Amino acid sequence: MPDGPAPVLQPVLDVRGLKTVFKTRSGEVHAVNDVSFDVRPGELLGVVGESGSGKSVTMMSLIGLLPSPPADIRGGEVLFEGNDLLTTDAETLRKVRGGRIGFIFQDPMTSLNPVFNVGFQIMEPLRRHMGLSKADARIRAAELLELVGIPDAQRRLKDYPHQFSGGMRQRVMIAIALACDPKVLIADEPTTALDVTIQAQILELVKDLREKLGMAIIWITHDLGVIAGIADRVMVMYGGQVVEQAPTRELFGNPQHPYTRALLETIPTVRGARPDKLNVIDGQPPILGAAPTACPFRDRCQYRFARCDAENPSRTPAGPGHDAACFYDFTAGGPRVA
């Protein structure tokens, strides 16, 4: 019997105050505004929000995947293995990207190179980051294909992306991301383009790999149903910033931000009487022409009051491991006392 509670693991990735701006002909777009979060070894952090909320831009900013110009990272820290990835030298960042931090993109057909077979594409990071010989890299590539559930792996190394189904191509992308035993795996809506059956298979695969390998996973999606089944903790983004963060069960059972509540109400349900129509969130996302000085959700919020127009709320505690950026206190049923 253990002597006490399990020790709290230190974050493997710690992001503090990240700000990313795009310079365009019509002006600046403040896509990421003071975003802070962390993820611990073996944890799966779900990142949710509608299109344009800043999910993908945030994660691409972490490892230098955004072209500069037009992207300009204006501030923050990304702490990983003793380095700040925003200020480290290019060689260190290259070793981290694809090596210590893996990235799975949304569309495997456009992410895989159509003129190279999948064996070459899996072997490339193994040779570049781990220094394996061509023969050893080929053996490891076959092992990775088997790990992600592709049968007859040795033969299929010779096949090209167009010879794989959508689900199989996504498995290849996962194999590439896992090639160098990363400490953190970032998955950017990897099941969006797949049918429901294949999506379920990919989700089961990720669960199995996480248990076997113990890596931290950041899973970006707009699908709260997916997050409910796989995530330990959820981070909700809106208007380029984090508006709520909580353990998964807590977030679904006790949401403390109006946007989170609105998202949960849009999920179709088979329980009870069939509604006349699905719930929607009225209005449009904010235009991020400047860093927000008021609540970015105020124009779509039924709980809006004067303070929401004058200040941008910071995240405040709402329970164990739970915080929300809102001036309305749902527990008290009224505006939060300043």
C-alpha cells in the first residue's frame, strides 16, 4: 500500500505568456494573446475552440513552424528541457522539432510527400535526429509501422502515400511523429478528415501508444466528444487566448466560462425529446486587429455587463486545477466581486 499520494510530476513543456502577431497588408492580426499552459509526462491535454480561436497557431508558434514574416512572436517563454524554444539557436530548435517534440498535421495527404515512399519519409527523421544507418533506420521504420497497426510493414515501406487509405496515411503520420521517441506529441485535429469508424481506430491507437510510451500529448480539436473520451485536462481557447482550463470531468460537469457552456450546449444528444433544432452560438468571432482590452466573447455572451466592456478578464481559480477568464460568477449567480 503506498505511503502517500503520488508525487506531482513537473511539466515537460511549460508555456508562459505567448503572443503571436501576423503582419498583413491591412494591418496586424493578434492571433495569440498571452497564452500560458503546461503539460506533464503521460498527460493528454485537449485543446478546443472554434476555427480561428488560435489553437493551431499557438502550437505551431512553440516549435518555430510559422513563417516569419508574416508571423512575429512578440513575447513569452516556451520552456522545454532547460531551453526557451523562442530564443534558442536554430540548430537546437531543429533537433527538438521532429525529434523531442513530434507533430501530427490535420491532412495526411498534403503532409506526406507524394514522390517519396513512406519508408523514406519515416527513415528521414531517424537518420537525421538519431544518427541511425540506413539499414537500422529501415528496421526501425518497419517496427513503427507495426506499432501503429499497419500489417505487412516491411513490404509497405516501399509503397507511396496514394497507395494508402486515409486512415492508413494518418497512421503513417503518427509513425513519423513517434520515430524519435518524442517527449511531447502535438496532434493538430488528426482525425477531422476521417470517417467515424477510422476516427475511433485512431483514437484507440493513441490511447494504446500513450500507455506504452508514456509521452505527453497535446490534442487539438473542435470536437468535444473526442476530448471527453481521451483527455485528462482541457484547455478552451477563444479569440486567441485561453478562457478556461480544467480537468476533463470538472470542465464537462462544472463549466465556468460562458463560451465553454455554449460549446457544450451545441453537442447533439440522443437523450430525451428530440429538439426542434441544434443550439448554436449566435454572432461571429472577434476581429483580432489589436490585443484585446475587453472580454473577446462579450458580443456573444448573455451574461455581459459593464465591466466586460472595460477590461479583459484574467484567468482566476474556479476549483482544484480549474481556472476561467470571466467576470461572471456562476456559483454565486451574478457578477464576480472585483
